[in-house]
Amino acid sequence: MHLDPVRVKGTIRRWTSQLTLRETLKEALVRKSTIFMVVAFGSFMAGRPPFCLEPVHLALASRSFQYTIFPLAQERGYMKEEGIDLRIVQMQTTPGIQALITDNVQFSGSGSSALVAIARGGAPLKTILAVNDKVHQWLYVRPNMAGVKDLKGKKIATTGLAAAATFMLKQVLPKYGLDGNKDVTFITAPTGNRLTILVSGVVEGSILSTEDRYPALEQGMKEVLYFGNEVKNSWGTVATSDRFIKEKPKLMAGFMRAMLKAVRFLRKDRETTINTAAKFTGMQKPLAARMYDDLLNTFTANGTVDEETQRNDLAIVAQVAGVSDPIAPARAYDFSFALEADQQLNKQGWKP
């Protein structure tokens, strides 16, 4: 058998080249496997499976401006950093609170309603985050009225006769010489309709939210009272269950760190927040920009409110719930996770 030396040499070179390529690929695979195992081990030691996010559900009754912090926490990756897959579910307040109690959702943006459930029936819930320390409600009147005093003997539209905003206004009216139980008549109307019946003249006054406030101005209605300057109460509160706090404290802590990061980002980056708010709420960017500029200073610095505000909230809650004595703040609130998260971020020097 004759072998051509030139052909043999070329074959050997090809074999050597292929062998080198196979070895190189093998080494690369080994390196990648090693990196994966290191990451997996690190994630295991940190208490989270590698590349696995835990679903956490948040119930919101509406996509109001103050809740822009939730999509911000998603978009900026703050939730993902904590191993959380935050899923926002829109549902009415009562079903949302029921779902919270049964652990079908882990958080609710209806913190005030959670307080009512605690006051009425001892629901195993806690309010754990206060997004705002000023109430986002305004009293508007028809153009021919000079101010609050002109509402004597007139009708005021509200979300409900037992709504928190109604009791807040009744608390404020004596300052303007009016008795909220005698001098005015409250008419129940849902969001959107309250502005419509004000403009049409069915009522002379209306308690409006952020969504209706600017359209009211554009239609010539007059703003005579901003609740945030009249009462010391919280707004945009978030609740969870006692069970979740007890069984998932690490997840609870991670959720809170992500939320406080989102609040800090909201305060820092106007343009991104406006874009996110417009997309989240469905409003036009110019309106989102007006809301941002008007409401920025109402966002809490660390997700909490002081005990005076808590007691004021619980006094209103007692009226809404129809109970004689307000519940103790310690039964209704748990701001420990917010305070701890704020301290951690400050210690780390974290900035958006």
C-alpha cells in the first residue's frame, strides 16, 4: 500500500486542526458549565433558584397616577433584582381584599379598604406602604360660586355616603362655617359622573380625583378646596396579609426595596416617569406631565407616614366602618419593612 507523503501530511494537519477545534469547544463548554454552576450555587445560597422569578400578584382597583411606581419597579428591573415577577391584576376593591385574605393576591393597592376590613371584622391584614402623605382629592364648584361657604343648602357629589373622602370633607366644612350633616346634601355618583353632573348643574359641588380635576378646570369649574392642605391623612396605601408577612419575610423585604427604589426613581427622572405614567394610566402625556409636577411633593420619602397620620386615618376608617372606637395603629400598620429597606438603601448609598 502506497501513501503519498504530501497527502498524508495534509491529512494529519486537518486531523490536528479538527482535534484542536473540538478541544476548544469542549473547554468553552466546560467553562460555561462552571460559570452556570457558580451562579446556581450563589443563587441557592441567597435563597432563590437560578434565573427563576417568584410570581407576586398585586390587585389594583384603578390605574391611578400614584400607582405609577409599580410599572416603574417592573421596567427598571428593581423587582427582578429581588427575584420577583410582579403581576398587576385590576379588580374591584372588595374582591381584591377578599383575594388578599385568601392569598390569591399578595398585595392590594386598596390599603384604606384593608383598614376598614380590619376595623369591621378583624381581617388578618396590614397596611405596609404609604405612597403619598397628602390626599389626592379636590372640591370643585360651579363657576358662579365664590367658594365653599356658597355650598350651604346645596348638593355635593361624592363616591359614597360612607366614603373616606365624604367624612374628610365633613370634618373640614366647619372651618368654613358649614355643618356637613345639615347644611349640605351629599349625592353618590361614580368617578367620571361626578364631573358630568357638576358641569350639567345637577349638583353645585363635587369631590373629584386626579383624573377629573384637570378636565373640570378646562370646562370652567372652580377649585375651592384641596384636601391635601386641609387634612393630615395618607393616600395610595398598599396592604398585604399577616400570613404573607409571616411566611414570606424575605420576599416581603425584597418587594419593599424594589418599591422604595421606584419612588426614588420617580422623584429623580421626570421624563421617564411621565412616559411610564401615560402608558400605565392611558392618559395623554401632557396631562401626565401636569400631574407629575403638581403631585411630586406628595410622594413619601420612605414609604411611611407618622403616627399622627396613622391615627387620623384610623379615625376616618372608624366612621367608614361604623365602629365606635378606632383600632390601634399597631394592629393596622406594619411599616417595619419600609423603614428597614430605606435604611439599607441609605447605607448602600443607592441612587437611581
